[in-house]
Amino acid sequence: MKLFIRDAFQIRYFCEKERKGGILKVLVCPLDWGIGHATRCVPVIREFLESGDEVVIAADGRPYEFLKKEFPECRMIRFKGAHISYSKGKGFLIKIIGLSPFLLRSYFREQKKIQELIRIENPSVIVSDNRYGLWKHDRFSILITHQLRIILPAPVRFLTGFINRMIHRQAEKFRECWVPDFELHNGLAGQLSHPPELSKNMHYIGTLSRFSMPPGQRDVPVPCDFDIMVALSGPEPQRTLFEEIVFKQLQNTGLSGIIVRGLTETNEEWNLTDKIKVFSHLETGKMKEYILRSHIVICRSGYSSLMDLVTLGKNAILVPTPGQTEQEYLARYLMEKKIYFSMQQDHFELLYAIEMTRNFPGLVMQNDYKILKERIREIRKGLGISH
């Protein structure tokens, strides 16, 4: 989408200091519902840093702790989001709709907060992962989202058209919208990221994963010496509920493996059995190593987890968060395509699921980040910055 002349002038004015030094100041703000939105920001942050730019990260909760460990060279700012808890039942999305006034207030708080951050930090570029209130006309604002279409449960499905129109309206307020998927063949996210029509500011940039590997490295075989690798994630209380199910079912199986609890705020490790080790959290390199060394990964069907799986080409058992219609759709979509086997949390049977994975080979989707690099080059060029 072309900049309005007035807006282009304002952005060039505000980045005058950075342009003289040949750098941009980039503010990156991921949503803080779980760490998935933070993990997929990792390759974006890397690309800006490799371009010589300054990156400031504004986050909260587990995303804050995760990105602080991943990028100790970047300055961190606490930026609280709308904290929504998952219920123990299956009505999460209906609950979200019921909390619409609260979310609307959160949107305006984000608008107020971004004005404050602009006043203090003076960034030229704002990168928001699924935080729709973080845009300003006088800054190059970028939205990262794969949710161009929302899947609603049956009781409120009549609202689908209205909500999807609202999402597009908000996405169009950003200078660019980056869709972390491939455009052809419905990509990895299916209809979620492939609406009937795309706005002019939308760009498919390929899957984003913190586990991205250099071309050719995927062909190097890694010996699998663990039966399973369990990656727990997501908001409470569902993360803990699934953890309890997994711990109980693993006790007397004789399986070997690794469990990562997804608790970035702690640094604990202990043995569940003599063959299964439990970690509260693992840094990216160690996490990748254990995934590659495991025959099967057990994880949520959150989109960031799926991007990690296809990047590493690992087989998996998907267990969607109860009531999370996006995860339920993705698990069903990929199971129908005979890519990954999935089971509902309430009916999870570990040994049966492992046996069923024989019929689901997984998938490899490589991304060389050429499009992402090109978008960053175009932004720098448009703002009058070049190496």
C-alpha cells in the first residue's frame, strides 16, 4: 500500500536521526496470550538486527521473559495486554465475545500506550503481532497475523461476517499486514489465512519459526534417542490441566522423553521417571535439539507450534486447547489432509495416539525468508535508509 504524501513526510521526519546513522529504531510488540506470538517474532527481530537496526521489545508475562532470554542485546519494556483466562469448559470464544466491551477498552488503552511509547522511544517502525491497537499514521506500522478469517462456534456463527469485516477494517489501518503463511494451496493455515479477498497492504511472507534452519541443514540426519517430546504451552488453566493428564499417563509406560512445561518465568528441571526428564523452559537451541532427537512431538495445535513443526519436519500428535476454535480447526484441517494425528484433550490416550501417528507422516515447509528480507529492504528504502 502506497504511503500518503503527508504520512510519508512525517515518517521521514521522525526517523531523521536514524537515517543519518543508517539505522531504524523498531518497536516489536507481541500479544501476550501464551508465548506463540513471541516465538514467531524471533525471525522478524533477527532480520531487523541483521540489517543493523535497533530493536526495542515491548511485551509482558511469558513473552517478555522468553524474548528477554532470546535477545539479551535488545532493550525490554513492560507492556501489559488484555489478560483473558481460559475457562475449564469449552466456551472460550463465546467468553471472548461476551468480553467484547473489555477488549474494546483494551484497544483504546493500546492506542494510548503506543502514543506514550512513541513519545519516549520515537520508533520509526512498529511491529505488532496480533495487537490491533498498535498503529499510528505517522509511523510505519506493521501487523503480523494469520487470522484473516475467524472460525466461530455454532451458537454465534451468525456473527462471522461482521467479525471478519471488523478484522479486515482494523488490519487495513496498518501500513502493511504480514501473513505468516504461504499463499499457494491454502498454505499451512487453510482458510484462516486465505480469505476470499486480500487487502492491498497484505503480504504473505512464509512461515515464521524460531527454529529456522539454514538451507541444506534439514538434510543432515539427527539420531532419535527419545520416544516423545512434550511441549506444553498456552494460557491457564488449560496448560496445567493438560500437563496433569500427560504426567499421569506417562508414569508407567516405559517411554523415554522430554517434557517442557512452557513456564518461562522459572528455571527448574527434574525427573518424572527414570527415562523422562522435565524442564520448566528451554532456550531455543536446546529446545530444537530435543525436538530433533525425538520420534514424536506432542503439542497444542496453535499456529506457532505448527510453524515450528513444519520447519523441523517432525511428526506430531496435536491436542487443541478445549474451546479454542482456531486450534480445533487447524487440528481437524491437518488431520483431514493426513498430515498430523490429533485428539481432543478430554479423550486423550497417549499410547493409542502414538500408534496412530504411523498413518500421519508430518510435513516439511521451508522458508528462506526472501520475502521478509525484501519487505524490510523496501521499508528501509521508503524511509530513505540504505546500507
